[in-house]
Amino acid sequence: MNSPSVMPTLFVGHGSPMNALEDNAYTRRWREVAEALPRPEAILTVSAHWFHAGKTFYVGSAAAPETLYDFYGFPEALSQLKYPAPGATQRAKALRAQLQSQTDVPVLEDAERGLDHGIWSVLRFMYPQADVPVYQLSLPQQASLADHVQMAQQLKRLREDGVLVLGTGNVVHNLRTMQFGAEGFDWAKAFMTRCQQLINGHQWQAVAELLLNPDPTTRLAVPTPEHFLPLLYVLGAGDANDSISWFNEDYALGSIAMHGLQLGSANPS
């Protein structure tokens, strides 16, 4: 799956919404990674911030998805930013049909859903012209881990059609323990290192299974699953022959891993 015609798949640690306002090491690296990729025909996103009640999966099919300001307590300047990317309505409809044909879990279309900050805060640096169509797959809270893994594996074929599968969240994400100015906590580094070892060893099912019967370190690193699940979609869309590369290997506020992962061609340093 490393031919030039097949898009890589990416996981981006998006961190704080404030990154959207900043020119920092993280945002510069997001831009550099995108510049090294083949230009996608469209971007299918899986974000920590479309995590909703129920078992139904939704595919966002809005023709012109609005910019969602799904946060509070941040500067007004954040709510002035716009990311007016076009939607990918026909691709979304095709994906919904494909996913529904492969599973008994309900999959519906959502023609109203906009782009949450987990998406646009990253894409505004990766594709600043907002000229690549964007659509999204949701994360239902009551879906089983097996359901998520099965859905993720269905995304692999999108890469052959020029679609960039982009997951955004944070592998380690514990807001209750964050400390301003802190380096990465030992437990955060231990969990992140464990994940990287499994991923580098192509033990991708074992990464998903970390959420089953979690040990104390996992409970600290992943107190809730929504920021971790997008990683599983990137791995599910991956192939055993993909190159594996990491970027932004750093920790924010002690307990947020900013690590990004690329599977496939164009190897970021």
C-alpha cells in the first residue's frame, strides 16, 4: 500500500484549541507533514469531538460544513476563525452505504454536522486554503470496541481513491491532571512508549485491546476513550506494508501527548 497512488493515513495530536491561534512547533510540523503528502482528493476525518450517545454511526455529508466552536473559556479570537472547506456529499453518501453493507450496526447520514475544533484547528495549518473537501465519521459512545475496529478497517479502501484518512485526538489525554509548565509525566510517557512499541511492531489489535481491562497507567492516560479512538481508525485504515513514522513527539501540560503518526508514503522526520 505504499504506491504513489495510495494516500497515507494520519493521526494528529491536536491538543488545546489555542494551537489554532499560534505559530508554534506543533502547528509548523502539521504544515510540513501536509506539504510532503500527495494532494488528497478529499479528507475523511475522525475526531475526538464527535463522540455522541447511542450506537449509531453517522457520516457527515454537509455540502458546506460550518465551523463549530465547541469549546468555552477561550479568547474570543478563536471564535472569529473560519475554515470554509467544502464538504464531500457524494463521497459521504457512498461511504455510508459501504459501511452499512458491511455491518449490522446502524449507519446514517448527517447533512447538518459542521467541522469541530479537533478538525479545523489542525486543517487550517495543513491545508490553509480550505480547498480540499472534508467529511467526517462519528464516534458513538455505546458502540463496542469491536464495532469501532470493524468500522476502521472499512476505511482502508478510501486511500486508493485519493482520500486522506485523518484521525485527530490525543493518545494520552487527561485534563484533570494537567499542570502548566509541566514536562510529560512518567505515567504519560510510559503509556505513550507502550503504544509506540506496539504500533511499530504492527501489533495494532493489541493497541485497541489496551482499552479492555485497563491497568492503572492506562486509566490515567485514557480516562475516557474519545481522544484515543481516532488512533484506532488510523491504524484500521493502515496496511502491514505501510511505513511508520512519528512527529511532534512531545507532551503538553504534562498529561497530553501531542504525538502524530503517519502510515504510508512520505516519511516525516
